[in-house]
Amino acid sequence: MGIIISSFTGCGREFLKNTYGDKVKIFDSVEEIPMEEIDDESLESLVSKVMSVVDENDIVFIDSSKKIRDAFNSKSIDYDVFYPSETRRGEFIENQVRKRANPKNIQKLDRYFDKWVKEIDDDESQNCYKHKLSTFGEFIGNSPIIMQYINSLNNEQR
């Protein structure tokens, strides 16, 4: 059984996929349904899809938006959320600019960064395991928790 990771924009989801994708099976549901198209029916479909593939994959990514997290919380589905501290706002925006992300997405991140971080901070769901990335340069791909998990999977396969 794999783990479900809710990933805040810029926390290193792509890096993890590109770096460890040949070592672990990763399913990225973030690419399944564009956030602009999320409604109750597509949320239900997304949750069903994630639950249908979590046993076959080591890591399943979901978006960190409140709507998505609420959908998983309402069904008491455990997941880990990785998100930056509010002090890293400038770093995250700079990284998106350097990455040449869509300007509208950068603008949206700039406008809502603090609100999104606070929403995660305020989430008190028992099935939401928060991992606040507070240190400059700290991302999912170099998180000791994720590295330990990936190493344990690789040891099992030997």
C-alpha cells in the first residue's frame, strides 16, 4: 500500500517524480483533473481514482487545495501534506519564476500564498499529517521522512 501526498505548489513533486520515478511507482493525480474544473462530481471521481491506484503505487500525489483536502478529510482517508512555512514565500515565488511556470500561476501563488499556508496550518483533521517545510531549500525530494520511506521500499525490493 502506498502513501498519499498532498503537495503544495513548488514543494518538489516534479523533482521527486523525475529523480525517484524509476525507483518507486508514482501516480500523479494532480495531472488528472485541472483545478479550474473541480466540482463535487469530479472531486468524488478523483478520490475514487486515488483510492483505486494507491495499492499499486508507492506514492500518489494529490493537490493541496482546501477542496481536495476536504474531500479526503470527509472520507477519513489518511494523507501527508507537505507545505512551506510562510517565511519561504519569496523563495517559492522565485523558484516558480526560475522554472518559467505559467505567469498566471505565479501571480495566483503570489496572491494566495499566505492564505493557502494558513488553511493548511488551521486544518485539524485527524487524518491529515502535516509536514511544514521551514528551512530554505527544504523540499519533498530531500525530506528525511520521504527519503527514509523510499529507502525502505528499495530495501524491500532487494
